Amino acid sequence: MKIPKNVSSGGVHEDPHQPMAYKALLNYIEECVIDLSHEFPAASIILAGDLNQLADGDVMDATGLLQIVRKPTRGMNLLDRVFVSHPIFRSVRVVTSAVRSDHKAIVAYAEQ
């Protein structure tokens, strides 16, 4: 699998203590993905982060991105997620974080 030369990546942390309006955050993410797609049409897009309230289906419907994390990242909850515009990763693992956190880390490999 060849890794694309052009990659646009972004991170989101939805603070559960100061939640942004659901629709406003979803619209903002959608606008960012549209802008990146127009500005860099050949680039793969990666969006990762702690999305406490946003549903995968809503993000995927708004952006066309695919969610690739399949295992819980905090207790039994899948809060930390990675969305991609193209399937560029061969392996996605959820592992114990190397830093002090109650969230697990996500490690994605483009090669075996």
C-alpha cells in the first residue's frame, strides 16, 4: 500500500464540560473538510480526536469520511476516533497510552 504524498490532518477535542452546540460543531467540521477538499483535491484527509457527543454516522454523512477505530478507547466507550477520506491504514490498534490518561491511544499503520 502506497502512502499518499499529500495528507491534510486535523484534531478535535470536544470538551464535555463546555460542549459546543452539536450542530455548530458538526457544521464546522463539514466546512473544514469541504474547504480542504477544494484547496487540496489530491490530498487524503485525516480527522482524529476525542469526540464525546458526535455520532459517527453524523460525521460520516456530513463529511464523507470513514471512521476506522473499532474498539473502545475509554472504558467501554469509543470516544477517540479517526476518520479518513481514503483507506490508507492497514492496521489500527487501540493500546494502553504511554502517558497518564484514562483514554487509550490509537496507533494506525500504513504498512505492516
